[in-house]
Amino acid sequence: MDTTLDRTAPADAPPPVRHSRAARFLLLLAVFVCAACGLVYELALTALGSYLIGNSVTQTSVVISVMVFAMGLGSLAAKPLQRHAVGAFALLEGALALVGGLSVLVLYVTFAWLRVYMPAMVAVSFAVGLLIGAEIPLLMTLLQRIRRQEAGSAVADLFAADYVGALVGGLCFPLLLLPTFGQLRGALVVGAVNAVAGVVVVLWIFRRETRRAVRVTLLAGSAAVLAVLGSVYALADDIEVTARQQLYRDPIVHAETTAYQDIVVTRSTAFTGSPDMRLFLNGDLQFSSVDEYRYHEALVHPALSRQRSSVLILGGGDGLALREVLRYDDVERVTLVDLDPAMTRLARTFGPLAELNDDAFDDPRVRVVHADAFTWLRDAGRRHDAVVIDFPDPDTAALAKLYSVEFYHLLRHALNPGGQVVVQAGSPFFAPKSYWSIAATIEQAGYRTAAYQADVPSFGNWGYVLAVPGADGPRPVPRLADDAPALRFLDDAVLRAASVFPLDRRPQDVRASTLMDPAVLEYARHEWQDY
């Protein structure tokens, strides 16, 4: 072992010296920090892909598989560098800090301007994985230089620090970095930490074994990396605003990235002649203020044609469905369950949106719950007369579970006898398999259903499913209550026509969607990919 260690020392370096226990602790601490940084880079790339492209399972699979493959190549590529482990590791960490820290920015800019996101994501994932993979052989060499020990013991120490660091990095990303810095700045902060831990700490530990000129050069390089990351950090807001605006036709008046989604509000008069405010979640249009009343009248009022003293709204954090529910004076209480507190806060405090929803969240009849609807339903004790479900389309695994047989089974426990449910179900024209799969899923969960549609210019043809629990009895009929408020779009004649589907939009032979077989996700991915 001693002879091997002597051979791995660089020929032009001063002879090895004896290191203290503190030096060994510092090196393991550097391993810990570098592992945490590496996992944050991986999570940042998967999260960014989910926000920009959707399809989180595919994004995660591609990033992880490419990175793990590249890590193996990086480990092999590091073998010749072990003779100059200190300098090689410092250079490696400087490069990783730069590439990893800028990775989110590079991919976001690529997505906004070049529209070649997937190839760029694969390239960045490969580069980051290659650099991370080269860390372990070099760190093993450095650890053995500090304390001459059995190889098995060194491996155990190294991987213990590495795995614990990965745990901390994995927890810090959603709980600290995203809420505090956001995705772009969070990656830059991690890059800076990576540069300090990987370069400065290691050079300090081995300062007596590294020539002064080498130390100065490596520290200067580290300072340059920190300067680049710091400069980009200072310009992050301008860069993000410019890149984000490239993605949207109209001027952006509000934008924020939360732990759950990317929220963008645009406003323009260029195409309609009147103010047109639009809400986008993860790039998908949620409403246009010019015609949202068509969507929300069709969604809410048929479900409130019977009893309605207690109403449950799942989703609908913009407050527009809530506005329609509150137009009935005999509604005594409304519970709105939405995952993202930032969305309901925006709907309450952002002037144009609060005006559009008639300050619905300030009504004393309203109770807001911030929770995952699936989890909340499992423990919901109160039953309701009507349920309005206004989730985004099921184009991710997280959303697909909210369109599953299991979800609609849980929903039955939240309904009073005779209560009605309405589900926004996507477009029967653009995504017919997805639409009829949702209808089939609700029926398989033990409901009688009625399908109907509406034309919303900003969306196109859009569909809904009205349902009542129980397999026996007549199907529900989409209609308005006798005491329905005056509406701008909907009346009984429109609803009668809305229940008739032309030949090219009628029911198809599709599967119901379950947690184990999310058929609606498969349909949605294929049908919407060209739009």
C-alpha cells in the first residue's frame, strides 16, 4: 500500500506530509458537500424539464440514466489523473461548479430561443454526470494520502460521506433552495458552494504538498468561476424575464416559480380590442379573460342544478369557478382545495385577477385548504351537495392520479346522497381518447354520467362530464336550476345542444385510467404533442 501511494504522488510535488485528523474530517466534509451539490444538479434538471416540457417520468428517466452512464465514463476517465489528484480534483470541481451552476440557465435559454430542449438536456446531463463520476477515484486517492488505511476502510468512509451528502442535497432542493432562491438562482448558489468546497478546501488541506504556482493558478481559476456565477446571479432576474417573455405572445405582467409549478400571467389588447389577461401554469393556458365565462359557466352551473348548500371545489385556485358558485345565495359554505398556496394568494391579491373573480376569496362562506386533493379526500369527513373539479389536464403522472378510478372512488365519500359531480375533461375534438377515457373512468368508479361540451374560443372545443353516484337509475341531465342567475353564455337550449356530439367526437373504445395503469396520461401525451 505504501509503495502504491508513493507512485501516485506527482513527481514535481513536494514529498507527502502527515495530516491531522482535522484534515481528514475536512476532506470528508468536502465529499459530503460535493455529493449534495451533485444531487441538486440532478434534481434541478429533472424539475426544470417537468416545468417546461411536462412528462415528468420521461424527464426524470432520461436525466438519471444519462447521468449514471456518464458517471461511469467519468470514473474511467479519471484513472490517469490520479497521479496528480490534487490539481486534477480542483480543476474538476471548478468545471463542475461552472457547468452545474449554469445548467438551468443554459437549458432555459435553449428552450426559449432555440427550441431544442431535449438534445440540450441530454448534453448537459452527460457533462454534469461525467464530471461527477470523475470525483470518486480522485477523492479516494486524496483520502488515502491523508491517512494510510486499508482500502476497504477508505471506501466505507468515502461512500458514507457521499450518501449522507446526497440525502441532505435531496432534502435541501425542495425545502430550501427552491423556496428561497428559485431554480435559476438556486443552481448558481449550489455552483458557488461546489467551487468553494471542491477547490478551496482541498487546496487548503494539501497546501504543503502542492507547489505555490499551482495553488495560485487553481485559486485564480476558482475565483473566476465564482465571479462568473456571481455575475449571472446578479443578472438572473433580467435573464429570466427576457427568456420567459420569449415564450409568450403577450407582455408578462406577473411571473413566479413555486414549489409546484411555474405561474405566468400575460395581458394584452392587441388581438381582441379589449384587455385580455391570460393565466398559464407550466406553459399551459388556463384561461383567457375574454372568454373564460364560457368555460366556467359550463363547468359550474349544471352541477348546481340540484341541492347546493355545501359545495366542494377541487382545483380552481384562480377563483373563477368559485365566483360562479357564490352567485347562488342559498350556497351556505364552499370548500376550495388547491395544492399551491401561491396560486390562491395571487387570485386574492393580484388586482386584475381579484377583479375578475369578484374578490371571491374574501367571501365569508369560503374556506380554502392547501393540500393534495387525493390525500385530502382520504381524510375528508364532511360531505357536500355538489363537487366541481377543475384540475389542469392530466399530462403528468401527478395529475393523472386525480383522474383515476381510485380518486373517483374516494370522491364518493365526500358526496351527499343525490349530489352531483362535474369534471373538466379536456377537449373531445383535440384529445378525444383522453376525454372519453375520463368519462369511462368515472363510470367504472360507480357513477352514472352525462357528457357535454362547449366552445371556448381560446381553448377550442371543450368537454365536461356530469356524474351522480350509483350504477342504477337515470343518467344526470345537464341543465340549469330554475333559480340560476342570469348568465352570459349558457341556457337550457345551449345545454341540450351541448349534449349532442357529432360523429367524429362520439365515444371511443378506450381504457379507464387507474393508479397502476394511467391510461389517460398515455392518451394525453400522444394527442396533445402536436399542439
